[in-house]
Amino acid sequence: VVTEGKYSYCLLADEIVGRQEVVIKSLGGALRNLMGVAGGAILGDGKVALIIDVKGVVSIYEENGK
């Protein structure tokens, strides 16, 4: 559950794989304006994890008429 402004939202996920502390990196020029994604991180096994931008996800939701 996250709060954005005066509203609270629940973000649903199919599965939570785990929790890690990571360093967030920007996605670069081509993906900089991708709504809903704040950045990325390279995990210890070399996979890339995208970091959710809660404000961006809420904005997309609100633009599509709830």
C-alpha cells in the first residue's frame, strides 16, 4: 500500500521473489521518460531489475480513468 497525495493505493504483484539492497541507476536517454519506471539495478547474478516509480504508476492509472 502506498500513499500519493491524499489517496492510498494498493499495488498488486503476482509474486514477491525477494528483497535486496541495490544501487539504482538511471535508464539513460532513450528510456528516461518511461512512466512507471524510476530506474534499474544490476543484480548479483547479472539480471536487470526495474525500479517502480509509484507516482508514475498512479499517474497512468488516473489518466486511464481509474
